[in-house]
Amino acid sequence: MRLHLYAVLVALSTAVLIFAGGLVTSTGSGLSVPDWPTTYGWFMFTFPLDKMVGGIRFEHAHRLIASTVGFLILILAVWLRLAEPRQWVRRLGYIALGAVVTQGILGGITVLWFLPDPISIAHASLAQLVFCLTIAIALTTSPGWKRAYAGRGPVPDDRILQQIATATTVLVYVQILVGATMRHTDAGLAIPDFPLAFGHLIPPSWDPKIAVHFAHRVGALVVAIFAIATTGHVFYHHRSRPELWRPSALLLVLITLQITLGALTVLSHKHYIINSLHVVTGASVLATSLVLTLRTRRGSFDRLTGSREQDESYGMHRDVRPVRGHA
Amino acid sequence: MNTYLRLCVAFLLLGSIACGGGNTEKSAAPPATAVADPVNPDTAGALKGSIKLEGTPPAAQTINRRSDPYCEQQGEAKTQNFIVSNGGLENVFVYVKDGLGDMKFPVPTTAVVLDQKGCSYAPRVFGIQAGQPLEILNSDETLHNIHALPMNNREFNRGQALKGLKHTHVFTTAEVMVPFKCDVHNWMNAWVGVLNHPFYTVSGSGGTFDIERLPPGTYSIEAWHEKLGTQTQMVTIGPKETKELSFTFKL
């Protein structure tokens, strides 16, 4: 249980990190600290607080939070190695560690190379994957997951739900990629009005920035339709399963909030707080959709892990492979 | 499993090594070869003129500088996009765009100074010859980063954490204009026109400008303003002749 609570803490801290990263780009502070991994020549953790002024406040704070999250994920990976009997969950920890290290390096490279769009977009996109990994670890170490949500009988093996929930998660991630591209190519106000585009349903003229901006708006619509379909299916067929309807309901709430924030981002001419909230809410939509998707496929994980035995301490199945302290 | 951890650590170290050298920018260009001044002072002419502005420019806005207490303490600062005096527009970069042919000009060894003072750039608009040193100085008791965003020269971004720090940079290629910005203080902007010759100036009080020692010839003269873009005019200057030229920007 402590491991699960720690994993939740790591996931929350990753969300904070994404918000801090959103503040960096929203305030145009990405290059306010020109060097990396040092800060104006100081070792990162000894940089004087009174020198955190202007854009440095956002960029340096982002680096400090990122380092903290990296350290938390390192501890999580070690903890999983020592205490987690399921090999695939331990592997999630290693992957999360590798991803967050890669993410840090990408962040450094993007500063040293003056924010090239592909690197900056990759940095933003990998951040979402790191968040998804921490969410997946938090979920799979939870008591509910370990009990296979068996309180009301086994999780239904609903193929349709699995497919639309998976499609929703993939679409949300693609939508975030388009959003990151829009953000890092400075196309956030390429269409300056909302809900129309230059007063029309379809933009009357096109250029690459307008195209990526419009794609993000259409993507929001597509994601919303899939989210409604997923939620509708859950509420119609699985109303008695709180592990399914809770994330479904949350998904709808978050998507409504996210579209509102997207509109406000345009109407407020990219106010940096609204813009950053839009980024972190997008990550929350992805995380919620991922949780729902994984829960719909809970049964598949038992089949995937091959031979296993009953673990009395969990009241669940686990790998046979002996682990330190569990053999 | 140790293999995974070792791979991660190795990746981190390799990345650090690969990226660590990126900040040691070599700003100095090779020294320019000595070139004789092709301008004959007995025949050289001059160009004088003024920059007019039609229309009412937007009122200067007070800049919110609360993000840095030092900058806030320097007093109120206003936007400087349009500085108009006696009907003339200041801070317009005027230069010979074309007409000098293959003439080569000596490159001054004296540095042009771009100062960061009172959380503003001084000067805001200026010119320099390619190969001439540009000395960037921090006169403030706060941090600045000096970030140049050229199209044809090499981009650079240097931090100056302490008062009195200097950084010398040499642009190698002519380019009009190269923007500078401070990412710490997002209101700080400056522009430099980099040219292969010395025939450039910036309009001053009353929008007036003056380019001297021009060899006789027919020239394309361009005027650049940070918000209003460029205007170009042709002018022919005879031996010892001083021509008047006027540009009018419209809002």
C-alpha cells in the first residue's frame, strides 16, 4: 500500500512538472537560462534564490522540479525492484526511469540548440509518456487492481469497450502531439477567433500554422466524440462497475474543462496561466483515459503474464519468478 | 536488471558529455585582412535627410517590470517602438543597400558597445560592420541573457549574471537586421544592422540622418523601422555632392 501511495505521489509530482513546463513555454522563458546542466555557471542546486528573476523563475524552477521528479522516479524504480513481485510492473519502473532521464537530456539539448522545434516537440511529447508510465505504475500497484476489481465479480471482458477506450487514449495522445506542435511552432493564435475561424467554419485561407491550429480544433472534436462514446457505453452497460464509470465520468468533466481552457487560451491571447492549465489538463485527460483503458483490459494482464500462482498476501495472481524477499 | 540501470547511467553520461560542449561558444571571427580605404576624400559626397511619420503613433505603454525587483527599482519604463520628435521618427536604420559594387572597405577594430543598462538595451537600434567586434556589456546588478536571433549568422545565447561582465561577438556575414532579446526580461529588444561597408546610420532627434564619405555613384538607400518595415529609394551622388533624401512612413 505504501508503494502505491508513493507511486501516486510520483504521478502527481509529474503532473506538477508538466504544468511547470507549460509555464516555461507560455512565458517564452525557455532560453532565459542559456546554459545546461548549470545555471548561469552555478551548479543547479546552488543557484541563488534571489537571482531567480524574470524568465529565470520559470525555467530554473522547471529544472529543479524536473530533477526532483527524476529522483522520485529513481526511488520508485528501486522500490519496485525490491518490493514488486510482478516482473512487468518492475519493468514499467525501469522504463519510466529511462524515459525521465531521456526527457532531461532532451530538455538540455533543446536549450543548448536554441529550442529547435523537433526537439522541443519531442520533449513535450515524452513528458506525456513519462506521466502515463507513472500513472500506470500507480494504477497497477493499487489494491483495486491487485484484487482485479473482483468485489462485484470479474471485470467484464467487453471487447467493444476495450477498443473504443483504447482508441480514445491513442487519439488523446495524438491530439496532444498536434497541440505540442502548435505550441512550439507559435501557431497558438494562428486562428485568432473562437469558435469560428476567421468568422467561418473552415478557415478561408491556409498556411502551415493555420493548418496545425485547425487540426488541433478538429482533433478536440474527434476526441470529445470518442470520449462521449466511451462514457456512454460504460454508463449503459457497466453502470454497476465504479472502476469503470468513475474514470469515464471524470474523462467527460476533464474534456469539457479542457475545451473551455482551449477556447480561453485563444480568447485571452494565450494568457500564460490559462495556457499552462490547458497543457496539464490535457495530460490529465490522457491519464484518465489511460486508466479507463487499462481497467477495461484488466483481465488481459493475467493472461499476458504467463504462469503464475496465487499470492495470498494480495489475494491475486502473480508471477512465479522468485523475487528478493518473496521467494 | 542491473543492465538496465547501467544503460540508463551510461546514456545520461554520454548525453552530458555530448551536450556539455555546446555552451563554449567561440565568438571571435578570424582577423580581417587589411584593406585599403577605397574612398577618395576629394570626391566623396554625403547623404542627408529625415524620416517622417504620417499618422498618430500609439501612445507609449508603461512596461510591467515587476518580475525583476531590480528592474522595477530603476523607475518607470515605457515602450520605445515609436519615438517621434519634431515630426521625425527616431531609431530608423538607414543604409546603402546596393550600389557599391565590389568595393571592399576596412573593418574597424574598435568595438561597438551594446549595453544592458537599466534593464534596457542601449542603443536599441545600431549598425556594425561584418568582422567588427561587438562588445556586449552588462551594467546592471541583475542577470541578463543576450540572445541573438540572426538568419544568416550564427545564433548565440550568453548569460551575464554579474554587473560588468562583457562578451565580445563578431558577426561574419552581412545581415539587416539581427534581433537581440533578453529571455529573462521579455521587454528587452534591440536590433543591429550588419553590413560589409560603413555607409549606415540611425535616425536621431527629429528623424534626421546623415551618411558621409559616400563615393560618387547611384545607390539604393533603405530605411528600416522595427514596426513599420522598410522603404527603399534610389539616389545618385556626384563628386563632392550632398544629396537630401526624405522617407515617409505611414501608420
